[in-house]
Amino acid sequence: MSLGYVQASRSDERDETMAKLEHRSGPDRSEVQAHRGASAVAPENTIAAFRAAAEQGAEWVELDVALLGDGTAVVIHDVSVDRCSSSQGNLGDLSATDLDKIDAGGWFDPRFKGEPLPTLAAVVTTLGELGLNANVEIKQHPHHKSLDQLVRTVDEHLRARAPRTKIMISSFDAAALKRMHEINPSYELAMLWSKVPDDWKEVLQSIPATTVHLGYKSLSIGFLEEAVRHGIKVRAWTSNDPRELASFWHAGLTGVITDDPSLYLS
């Protein structure tokens, strides 16, 4: 096969991709992710929020994982329970025996009083029951014993998922994604950025990752078109107004991570 033929073939593929993109006015249903569950209508990162996302028709939820002081994996964004529960305390000072005392729902609305702070194990089971896929964000907190402890614990739980449950791993930490890839190369890896760094292609290649999750305010037509040329998928976070993304779908924006998936699924 000649080099000229290969280049022409790739050019034809790019032209075909761009032709398809020109007619897009929004994300495919499978590219709408519920940010921390449907967190606009239920307390974030709880089973209630994931259930609400499924009820709205979402196929994917985004969630955050951290470890308690005893190594128990829980689904929570912060390094403490102060903001999103009735309790107070840093995760590093808590253990599995403390979870029964934590109300992770009443702060959001009295209707959710008694909603537990979920373990990752419980959430993985729920994903299978609801037919949901998950974008699992991992981050290293100061109290974690090591990055290896975090990624191995998360991977161990995710391996127990239902066969139909799809998983991707995202992080602001390239090192965390690299380590996850080393222990389980089957996951789609997504690099999280608030703004695109100048060396973005080199960073993705070093992980390796083929996906970027980018703060929606940093989207640009130029970046999206270049990402398409390099075979990189781009999802925007956290947009709760479809008008914010209307001009980007035709340029190659892949999907959206939103607090209210119903806005993009209706």
C-alpha cells in the first residue's frame, strides 16, 4: 500500500467526519453524562442522584471517588463531609463504621433526609441495577496512603461491576490516569482540564488518553477542530444551559457533563 493511498484514505475519513459534524445540533443520547448524578434535582453523588439520572433517561453518570481513613472507597467530591451532609469531619478521620451516622441528603432537601453517603461498592451494584454507565473521577487526597492505594482500590471495585456496565476514568492528575492505565488498560481515560495547556497533545500521548473533559467556558472552535484531526474526543463540563454549547457541536464537541441531563435529553 502506498503512502499516498494511506494519506488519501485518512483525508477521506476526516472529510466524512466533518460532514457528519456539520449536521449536529446537540449530543447523542449516549454522550450526556449526569454530573454527580442528576445533582440539580437530588443530592450530589448519592444513589438518589444516580436513580434520578436514570429516570431522566441518562445512560451515563459522572461520580467522584475518595478513600476514608481505613481505606473504604466512598463516592464524594470533597475531602470532608462538611458541605454535603449533616455531619462534619475530614475523610481521613472517618471509617466505614461512621457511615451510618452520616445523612448525605437532608442538606439538599428534607425529602432526602437519611440518604446515605454511599460506598463505591454500593454504587457499582446500583449502576448494574439501573443500567447506567459511569465516568469515575479519581483524585489524590493528602490523607490517602498512596496513589497506588487509590487506583488499586477503585479498580478492584470496578472489576466487580455488571458485565454491561461501561466505565471511564477521569482525573485532573495525569499521574493518576497513567497509573490506572498501568494496572488496567481497558478503561477509556479522560484528562480533566479547566483550560487547555499548550502541551495538551504531549500530555495525552504520555498517559495515553484519547479524551479530554474540558470546562465549557474554555471551549473554542479551533481546539475542537484540532482535536478531531487528532482523533481526540472532547466533552464539556459543567454546562446547564444548552445554548452555551450550541455553536460547538458542529466543530466536533463529543458530549456534555451536566447537573441536569433532562435539558439535553428532551
